[in-house]
Amino acid sequence: KECDWSSDVCSSDLRLVATSQLGCPDTFENDLFVYPVPAPDFTINDSIQCLNGNWFDFTNTTQLKWGSFSNRWILTDGTVANSFHLSHSFASEDTFQVRLETTSALGCHDTVEKTVMVHPSPSSGFSVSDTANCLAGNSFAFTNTSTISRGSLGFTWDFDDSTFSSQT
């Protein structure tokens, strides 16, 4: 039977008629109720972020034909939360799964899972051979000590006099 969700529940009567070989019948009836299942979903403000300053906003957009539902967020960094929406910052670089489990007040449930990525952030630094020199004949040697856990880096030196360099 096709459900008409304009009513509170989709119901149907089920009947079983058992007949003996001598033609003696017995009938059993039972009501069946079908409740709507939530359709969990969520949006992410930006699913790919850098480690430094990452802040993910997971906005719940779950749909349910009628009734109320509860949520449980499960993230692969070990975070579990029972909030409607979730904001979260990850402590390390990696690819993480974000799962939203939604359960209706009548016990019907479903799950959606999405992936977010946290890219490594560089650690910039440099050393200078001599931080103080006379105006005439000064010479500074700079050594770039910037690192990143994976991937490559680009560089821009700003010498505070409107000159820039992209050399390592």
C-alpha cells in the first residue's frame, strides 16, 4: 500500500484466513503501522581547511515528514555530540569522516556520512647570520628554516622596504 503522509501514520490492515481441509475457516487480523524515516543531511561551511585556525560548521538539514527526532554526531577524531548543529576544530591534519545519525521519536533511524580534510599548515621561520651591521658595507645572510609535514612550500620574503623576494 502506498503511504499518504498527510495523515499521522501510514497504516494497513493485514488479514490471514486459515482454512482446514474440511473447509473450517479462522481469521486473524492485525494492524500494521509504518512511520516515516528521517532523511539526515548536513552542510559544511568549508570541507577542506588548513590546520591552523580550522573551524568546521556542520549545519543539520535533516528532513522528517512529521514528528521529532534526535541527532548524534560521530567524528573519526573521537568526538561524539548530541547537538542539533555542530562546530568543531580538529587538532591534527588528516582526512576525517563526519557521521550524523538521526533517530525519530518512534525509533526510525538513518545515517549520513561526509568527509572533511585538514591540510598541514607550514611552520615558518628563518635565521639571520648577524642581526646588527653598520650602515656602510652591511651584509646579512638569511636562512629559511620553514617546514611542512607533507607537501611543498612557496615563499615570499618581505624586507619591510617595499621589496619582496620569492627565493628560498
